[in-house]
Amino acid sequence: MVNKNSVITGIICGIIIPSIVFFLLHSFTFNRVTPEYLFSSPGIVAKLLSLSLLGNLAAFFLFLKYDFELSARGVLFATFIFGAGIAVLKILEWNGM
């Protein structure tokens, strides 16, 4: 059985939730834009990833409400990983790639 209060559970939730939110944001806002065009511009992807991290905010506070501190720590770690990826995309945007 999987332990609900573990860092691994938090990391998995911290990766899955923004992925789902990213897909939903892309589906509702860019429904006529092809994925090739979307991913050719790192600035658009960085903005969508930033918005998708709001799902992690909800998961973080939900884990804290139910006293799953280790899972909340995992969500926070996943958020920092996503933040580093967003920073890389922003640097690529500034360099004109």
C-alpha cells in the first residue's frame, strides 16, 4: 500500500497536477493553435506553465490541511523544479530562440 504522507507522493502529485492544468489551459485557450506553433515559442509555454502551477498551490494547502507535511514538501520541491524550467524558458525567450 502506498504511504499518503511521503515526499514521493507529493512529487508525483506536484508533477501530475500542473500537467493536467497545462493541458486544460491549452485546450481552452489555444484550441485552434497547433502544438508545433505553441512549442516553437518558449514565451507562451513559460506563461502557461506559470499558470499551471496554481494547481500545485491548491495541492500544497490541501496537504497541509490534512497534516501531510511530507507530501506538501514534495509538492513544493516539484514546484521549484517547474520554476527552474520556467526560468530556462524565459532565458531562451530573452535570447531570441
